[in-house]
Amino acid sequence: MLRTQASRRLRSFLLVVTFAGSAIALAQVEARRFDQVSISPDGKRVAWIGPADGPAGDSGERAVLGRGLYLRDLENPGAAPVKINQKELANGTLSQVAWSRDSRMLAFLAGPSDGQSQVYVATCDGQGLRKLTNLTGDLADPAWSPDGKTIAFLFTENAPRAAGPLMPMTPETGVIDAKSYEQRLNTVELSTAAVRTISPAEMYVYEFDWSPDGKQFALTAAPGAGDNNWYLAQLYVVPSAGGALKSLHKPTLQLAVPRWSPDGKDVAFIAGLMSDEGATGGDIFVVPAAGGAARNVTPGIAASPSWLNWESPDKILFAEHIDGDAGLGTVELGSGKVTQLWRSAEVINAGGWGFEASVNADGTMSAVIRHSASQPPEIWAGAIGNWDQVTHVNNEVRPDWGPIKSLHWTSDGMTIQGWLVYPMHYDPKKRYPMVVIAHGGPAAAAASTWPGTFFNTYPLTKDGYFVFAPNPRGSYGWGEAFTRANVKDFGYGDLRDILAGMDMIVKTLPVDNDRIGITGWSYGGFMTMWAVTQTNRFRAAVSGAGLSNFQSYYGENDIDQWLIPYFGASVYDDPAVYARSSAINFVKNVKTPTLMLVGERDGEVPAPQSREFWHALKELGVETELVIYAGEGHAIQQPEHRQDIQRRLTAWFDKYLKSEEAAAK
């Protein structure tokens, strides 16, 4: 239920709160963030969107030029970064940078901070800025043709709001119709700035890739509304001059990341059970570009590939979730041999949600944004797994929370992994409260990550808490069978996995079993509501954008198609399977004080879901509170609202968990 559009932007939110993120400064010096990194095809330069990084001296000084689009020459790392057209693009927005195949030019999206973005190009010396488009609507994912004469991009004409159920839904009044706005594949000629629509009307395009000869596109698409029908998307090819789509593969579940082989003979993609567009995980498949059966080239892999790139016609490089870590590996198509190249307890990406890298044309160089719970974000570049640090913008930033450790335990005969953050000033002679954070998705995974920008639990460790982030069945990181292990079983096996992890912690560490709380956002909000109906073990709960009643939710939300693979049918065909996992049907069991937080115009998990649970608790005499944030969608945007959420979350747990006397009430 969390989504992004490919690797370019947020599209939903159930994965967003996998572990941490905050709207407030969490360290003595707040870490600065990078939006994207891209290495040039020749491997000589790195472009990034984010903060500047000046030459680092012995004193650690750096030139702070502000956020923007920067380039660094990897062959001259001591030189200051080049900022692309500093004056012309000042105070605007920049996103989605793409290199031309000859490494001489950049394409990117830019526009005023509160207005329309367009496709721009510039030379790699930071000059030659040109605006190529003059469109009205939502643009995304610029990508150069192999001959460098054309740029393809996705475009939703006259989009009435920011794309995706993550954003606030348009208020519904008057006659409600089913009008949809299709995101279509377009091209713009570099020489003439002529724009051409490639994909047909009524088809919503999600991702695409140029064929090596530039004569075709591989793309994922579905008819109708894009937010909902991503779950039904197929793999197609279409001529680059436009025309009818030809279906290459209709998956049984979901697919993402289509990539054309270097020889043009095959298209690779990732397919599996995915709850959210952009939160990719599954197996790697290859299908002949001329048509034919798709072949799973990673059957039984004990990991969840999240991104891929062809190294050669017979070898694919991929990133993966693996046992809570990030990994990079290769698979040989002929033999099926999988080779682990690199693995670490951290996060690597190039601008999207999942683990990924930016790789040059011959695969010898790569660039990533790296961070973990102990290391703030920086850009690194070099050979896979042998990167050198490129930026040093966060040299002065240190963790303001306790150390993190990976844990393993058994549940129902399975090995389960999770992360435990210790109190900042841990004393094994003391007893501590603990807060469990259930991640979103459910097809997602908690990782060792530097806190982001929303719903953070790390600060609790400074306040004397343990923070526990389990990866129960249904998560990524252990293969497709594990990810599918919660089908028709939401709240049952996954809760047993969480409780078993808590049992192990309580037995081995000084955690007070009478002072444990639970929280989470989206699917984590559902797990919070569900947990307090199944056990009285939690003494306090904070549910963010929670889901209380799958039966009513099916008709309220904006993406009901995500439910079908998990429940096996619509709610109208099998209401009993939805009722079985609906917390509202067990609400009379609740004794736990529960705070609920949600956006007013959340289309992903609508506010009535929280109100329904709050109303029941209030009538039953359970301590509860509901806060609905005006104008907000599934992802809370306004800084003052994020700060309010952080304050309320901390205060709620402090009230009920901070002292043994409070917990006993």
C-alpha cells in the first residue's frame, strides 16, 4: 500500500514508515538529504540533486552553496562541484536528472517552487540551459534515446492534483464520476522541441525503457485509473514512433523495473507479490522481446530483488533486500548461478524507495546514496561494493540515539529478523520500556537507516526506551514464499512473529514486559489497531493512518485492487475473509490506551477508518484520542503537522510507559 512512481516520486505510504523518520532535528547538527544520484555513462562524473559539497580541508570546512543540481568530476575529486545554472533555476524545484548516452548533457525536470515543472537540458559544464517543453500537467522520468536526439518522459495532461494516493485527495462533492487522468509516454525532440505522444489513450503507463536501437519501448501499463490499476499492469512493447501496444507478459501478481537486454533480444523485470508501486520485491524474470514465455531466473532465492541492470546479454546485476540488509549480486541466465557481490546493514539507493544503484554504461562504475542508523547520508562512487566517498556534507552529524543491532528469533518454525535500537545511555542494571514499530507495506522491510522526515521513533531511545522494528512474515528479504506467507492471514502469523520477538528480547535484555507499546503508520497502523484487539500485552498504542475494518475499507479507499492478491477475492465475493482480519470485529477486547492520527484527505487509508476505531473505543470506555490533520493526505506534508505528530507520539508513550506507576494504572 505504499507506492512510488518507478524510482522517481512517492505514490503511497505504507512502506514509508518502515522504521524511522522525523520532522524535527534529531542530532546536534541536522543531516542534509540527497534526492537523487546519477553516474554518467562514461563513469567520469556524478550528478546529484541535493546539498552542495565543497572541497574538504583539514578543518573539515565545506562550501555550502544550497540545494540544487550538482556535478562532480570523479577524476578530479578535489575540485568544487559544478552547480547547474545557479541563477536561472534559483528558488525553484529540480528533480529526476538523466544523462545523455554520450555523457555530454543532462536532462531534468525543473520549475518554480509552487508551479509547473518542465523538461530542461543543460551541458555538463553547467551551461547551455534550455527548456524543451511547455506543458500543463504532471511530468516524470526523462530518459534519453540511444542516439541522443530525443528525450522520452511520462506526462499526465491537466492533472488536477499531485499524482498518487500519497497526496491529498481532491474533495468529493456534487456528482462523483469515475474520470481518470492517464499518464502517457511522450517524447520531445532536442532539435525542434516538438512533443509527441507515443502511448495510446486510456492506457496508464508506469515505467518504460528504450530498446538499444531506439526503435521500441518496453513499458508497464494498464487501462484506466493509474493509482488503482498498477496492480493489474502488464508488460508491453510499443514502437518509438507510436502505435498499438503489444503485450509481452501478463503477470499473475505485480511487475516492475522493465529493462531491455543490451542485444535487444530480451526484456527483464521483477515480478511477485507487491503491496505498493515502487516498493519492489520478487523474482527476476526474462521474456523474449519478440514474444514468448517469461522465465524465472532466480527461483527460490532467499532474498527479494528490488532493482536490476543488465551487465551483459547473459548476466544481470541486481539489488536486493536480504535478511534485513541491503545487497548487490548477479545472476547468470544460462546457469542460474547467483553471486553475492556486496552486502551490508545499511540503505543504498539512487533516488527511489527500494535498494538500487546508478551504474555506468559498461558496468564498471556505480554511484549510490548510502546511509545507516550510524552513518548519515552521503554519495559514494566506484566499482560495485568498493565505493569511495564523494560528498562530505554531513561530516559534523552524529547519531543522537542509541546503537542498533540485528536480531533473529524463531516463530512457527521460521527464522524471523528485526532491528533493536538501544537506549542512548544504556545501563544493563536498569529496566526500560520498549516501543514496537510495525512497518508498512506489508511487502516491505525495516532496515538500518538514518532517520527520514516523518514519524520517527529513534528519539524515544534518547528518552530511555528500547525501539524494536521486526520484519515478520509478509516482509521482503527472505524470498517470495516468505513474502506470501501472510496471504489471507493478515494479523495472525505476523503478530505471532512480533510477539515471539518481544518474548526473546524480554528474556535476554532488561525490558519491562509491563511497559511495552506499539505504533506504526499505514499497514503498521493496521497492525497497531489489530494488536490491541488480540492481546492486552501492549500498555499504549499509537496508530498512524490505521485500517480498522477491511470490509468498509474496500469501498472507501482509492486503491482497492491491492487487496485482491492478499485476500483472494473482492469483499463482495468473500466478505468472511475480510471480516477475519478486521480489528473492529474484535474491538470489545481492547483495554490499551490508543491514540489515532490521520490526514483529512487520505485516499490510501481514509480517515473514517481511524474514526470508526476511535468511536468504538470511546463508547467502550477505553482511553483514546483521534487527531485528523486538515488538508493532509496519506503522507503528512506540513512541518507543523509533522511536529505535532512527533510531540503527541512521545507524550502518549511517556504518559503510559515512562513510569512503572503509569503502566500499572
